[in-house]
Amino acid sequence: MDKAIQQDNTTGWRVYLNPKALIMFALGFSSGLPILLVFGTLSFWLREADVSRTSIGFFSWVALAYGFKWAWSPLVDRFPLPIFSKLFGRRRGWMLFSQLIIILSLCGMATSNPQTDLVQFALFAIVVAFASATQDIVIDAFRIELATVRLQAALSATYMAGYRLAMIMAGAGALAFAAWFGSDSGYDPSGWKAAYFIMAGMMLIGVITTLLVKEPNIDSSSIEKIEDEYQQKLQQKGLGKRQAKLGAWFYTAVIMPFQDFFQRYGKNALLILLLISCYRISDVVMGVMSNAFYVDMGFTKSEVASISKVFGVIMTLVGAGLGGILVNKFGTLRILALGALLSAITNLLFMIFTYVGNNIEMLTLVISADNLGAGIATAAFITFMSSLTNVAFSATQYALFSSIMLLFPKFIAGFSGMYVDHFGYNIFFLTTALIGIPVLILIRLVAKNSALTSAESPTAIEEQ
């Protein structure tokens, strides 16, 4: 894919003005807004409500929905949603449906208090996570189908910029709103209620964008031909027409996407999946406790919010834009390695922070470094996963990659509160930096295989 991307390098920074890139910026915002509301920001809320760190760690397993989205991605990929798909198209119909569910569930969280309605609160958070994961499936497929492989680095960068800005809004913005409408230094449910209602309103950016964009035009005739032929084979074996049709759909929607990936990459497929499953482990495990760490260090909501909304925004934009440019110039795998290294260094800064204590300058440094490194790493990582995806199975295959990306890290992150309680924040941050070292080794192993470093995203499927 790197070679193909580099052919588009003549456009330079102007590629970010492409209407398709601007569309992905808005959809990236819609995709990035919910995750912190059931992850980092939720941890801040729970900690202020005097929920234990161990419970907060286990509560982060709500976000495991993102790690299992491959299980229902074939439905999103091939199944037309009643009413919505008829009115808006297959991709836009699923997008709009998931966005509306997110809005309603965030309003449900806003009306719940974790001190008195923890079960109800958790149920709404789970629905947000599943609806958000569904939105990610369809937006990722939409992005891959929206443009040729040469534009994917730019689309990934603008998507990531919107995604990271939304995370800042759901992080710093939500904290600021909770402070303004409630109490800055103590727990006030009314502040969090207002903050989550406002976040629900922010999701209208995604709704409006979905209503304005056009449905991507993808030629699915090759898959339909295979499905018809397979249905005929099943009928010849004695199955009824309805059963044969269901079996043929299952084969093309569920089996073929995974079969296609393993056929194209062979024995190297497992190495790729191992890299994907471990790449974000450092920042995901650290992220569960970062906001709880700020609370325990004595920072107020407004202090964290004010720094995040200025330096976080700037470094997010710089990181995402720089990531896209660096991928164009140096190739995906080199920037993947750079991103992994930056994640480890950022976590070491957090470890140093534990010894510095409550210091605004240090808070500014770690928030800036975290957003810069994450922007570069994620832009490269999205480009890498997109290059592995066959456009014929875009939703299912990319959902597989992005699920694996989060499944193992989020499972490990669930024990982060117990680890902090036992060893302390300094050892915790050091450990999260060290567990990123194997990622660099895996990138090196993948880089040795020229077939992987030059792979392009297929635009069609071969006859099975």
C-alpha cells in the first residue's frame, strides 16, 4: 500500500481539502465521541462518586463491546436494515440507526446516578458501547469504500483528527461542562447529567453528516454471483430454497471475508493479527487509570479540561496531520514503529509525573505528548489496517482487525485498578511502557516480509 499512497504525494497538504477528507473528519468526530464517555470520562465520574479503583477497572470492560464487533459485522456488512436501509441506503441506514441509539442511551446515562442506580447506569453504558461499536463498523466500511487506496492515508488522517477532537470534547469538554453545571472540586450529579446531555447533542454532527452524504457505489455483482451459485449447490444437495438462501448468505457474509484474508496472507496472517492485537496495548491499559490518576493527584475538572481543550486539541491536529504526511513520505510500517515508541515514552512521562506531584506544567506536558503520539500512531495504524482490507468485505474484515486491536488490551486494562492498588501508579505506568516493547519486535518481523509492506487493498474478489 505504501507505494500506492506515495503516488498521491504530489498533492501535498491540499489532499486534506478533498471533500471526501472533510466528510471523514465529521464522521470521525461522530465515531470518537462515545468511547471516552464509557471509558476515560466515565472513570472520572465514577471516581468522583467514590467508586473504588478496582471497580472502575472492571467497569472498563463495558468497552469490550468494541472487541467483539466482528461477531455482528457480517450483519452490518450484508444485511439491509429494515426501513433505514430502504430510506437511506445500506451504509447510511446503519450509520443513522446506531447514532440515534447512542443519543438515546447517553440521555439514559445522564438521568442515572452511579451512587444510587449503578445497575441502570451500567446497562445504558453497555448499550452506548454496542451502538458505538456498530457505528464504527459501518463508518470504517464507508471510509474504505469512499475512495481509492491512494486517498486512504489522507482519509485516515482526517478521520483520526475528527476522532481525537471528539475524544477531547468527550474528555475535556465533558469535564468542563460537569464543572460549570455542577461542582468543580466535588461530586455533583447535576453537573454530570448536564455534561452527558450535551454530549448526546454533539452526536447530531454525525447525524447531519449521514443525512447529507451520498451512499457509496460499490459493485457487489461478483459476491452476488457467488452467493447465487452457492445457493444452487445447496439446493442440489436437498436443502429447501429458504434454507439454501440463508446458507449461501452465511457463506458469503461470514466465511468468505475470513477465508479471503487467510488466503491472501497465508502463514503471515497470524503474525499480522498478533501485531494488530498488541499494537495499542500500552495506551489502552494506561488510559483506564489516567483520569483516576488526575483525581488522586488533586487536579480539578476545570484544570484538566482547560489544558486538554487547548494543548490537547493542538497536538491532536498536529499528530493526525503529521501522521498522514509521515506515512506518505516514509511508509506505514516505519511510522507504526515510531508511534509505538512514542506511546512507551509518553507512559514513562506519566511515571515521572507521579514523583513530580500536582504540577500544572507537568500536566500540560503529559497531555500534549499523549495526544501528539496517539495522533501519529493511530493515523499510521488505521492506514495499515485499511491496506489489509478487501473492499468486497470492508465492514467485516476491518471490524475483525479493529476488534482484535482492542480485545486483548481492554481485557488486560480491566485489571489496571487492582494493579494500581497493589503496586502504585509509578510501577503501573512503568509497566504499561514496558509492555509496548514486544510491539516493536512484531513490527520488525512484519517488515521483513516484503509481501506485507507492499500489499494493496484489493478492489475486487477472486472467484472462490
